[in-house]
Amino acid sequence: MKSIVFEQLGRPEEVLQLKQVAKPTPAAGEILVKVMASPVNPSDIMFVQGLYGLRPQLPSGAGFEGCGIIEAVGAGVNLPLGSRVAFTTIGAWSEYVVVSARAVFPLPATMPFEVGAQIFVNPFTAWAMLHAANLQAGQWLLLTAGGSTFGQLVIQMAARRGIHTICTVRRDTQTEQLLALGATAVINTEKEFLPKRVKELTNGAMADCCFDATGGDLAALALNSLKNKGHMWVYGMLSLKETPVNNGLLIFKGLTIQGFWLTDWLNNAPCEVRQQAAQEIINLLHDGTLKVQVAAQYKIEQAIQAVTAAQQEGRTGKILITNF
């Protein structure tokens, strides 16, 4: 079977290789999935470079999530052959993967593969962070990198709860799409000073909370845009730069900065909360209430083109690697 692997750390377009490897066999408690689609997420790119929270065991497969069809099951697994599942594993960019039965979610038979492939990383992170932040209707949430797939999902989930969202972008081309999804306001940080504009939009109250994906100078401006006792949740560092933190700002405004990692949340959240998240996410994606966009699809043989496209700014949707 075909699989995307890497034998050394580095830029994905330089180290990823397409190889023929043996088709795996599921052991007890495992499932063999014929992979139909898998997205290219920022965490996938960072993993290949050795910049993610999980370190690759070289040689390693690439890709953290996907969607496919159950082809075989190991002992003790009762899921039906031919059914659709979303899964998370290391090595999703392959024609087949073996995953633990505990790492899959059954999907409706009519859910498109392009949608099912995006169940885990972004929707779960968006749901879990909103759950952890415990924002109420009428409060203000600031999203850096608001045009990302994650940002778009948070906008839609927050709008359903009556939470106001302010999104940062660097190109006006994304503004109309984000407003249509339910964003309260979109700020082009190349043109406007973020704290000043947030103050205007909130009538001086400032933002209650921020979900930061960027780090660096933009994150510092986002901190300046929070109200007293405001909370910043950090879940990414797209700029690859540390956030310069003003200690006086933290002290005198009583701000809190807290990291968020989906892997840690999944390992520690109560089972009933994880199940609630999964059921709600799958239902909303299946009936179209929650929308995910696809910018382009590439065959597994075109993985280099896929990761290159995924790193281009200004995309309106996710890049997928497909086997259909």
C-alpha cells in the first residue's frame, strides 16, 4: 500500500516521501481502516518538523486524523465491516491504517468523506475550548487567525450560544465569509490597531476572552485587548515566535494566560463530556448546521503539493489528501 513517511525532521516538502509499505493487520481491539480522506492541519506540519508536543519516532508516518471505511477488525471489536468512521492516529496519510477501536467514532453512512475527515482536530478543539472557557451569551471572544478552519468553527458554535466573536485577519478577502458564518466583527490587523478597534466594538468593555493561534506580536496585541480579569487560551504558535508578555499588564489587569492541547483534554475530560462533544459535533456536521470548507483535494501521490498548498495564506478552506 502507499503511505507518506519521513525519516528525518524538516520542512514537509523536503522530507516527506511516498513509499510502498506492507498493509497492516489489526490485532485485538484494533480496526483496519481504508482511508478515504485526511486533512492537512498545522499540527501535522509542525509534527514533521519536530515542533509539536508529540515527538516522531523515526521513521514515522504523517497525518493525525482522517475518515474511512472499516475493512477488517481484530478480536473483541464489534463494529460492522463497511461502516464509516472518523479516526485519529499517527500516519493518517496512507491508503490503510490500523487504529485502536477507542480512537474511532462511527459516522452516518451518508456523511461525505470530506466532512468526516475533519471531525477530530478542529471541531473537537473548538468545542472543548468553548466548553473550558465557559463564555455566556453576550460576552466577547477574540480570535486570532480568525479565518482558519478552527476559527470558522468557533464562530459558528459561538453564534449558536449568543457569544460575540471578533476575528483577526490579514486580508480583506476573508471578511465577507466570516461575517456570513456569524462573526460579529472582522479586523484586518494590517490596517487597524487591534486594541483600539476592540475597544470601539465593545463600547469600551474590551474582550472577555481570547483564543490565540499565533503567538508573537499579534498575541501581545490580543492580550492588550482583554478586559480586567480577561483570559487568553493559547492553542498554537503559527508565527513560530514567542509572545512578548507585559508583566505589568498581567499584574494590574489580573489577566490569565493558559495553554490548551486537545490530546491532553481528550485524555482527561470525563467520558460523558467527550461523548457529548462527539455526538453534538457529528450531528451538527451531518445536518449541515456546522459547516467545514474544503479548498482543494489532492491524491496521496500529490502529498507534497498538498502540504505546500496548506501553508499558503488566505485559503478559505481545508486541504485534503484523498484516496477516492
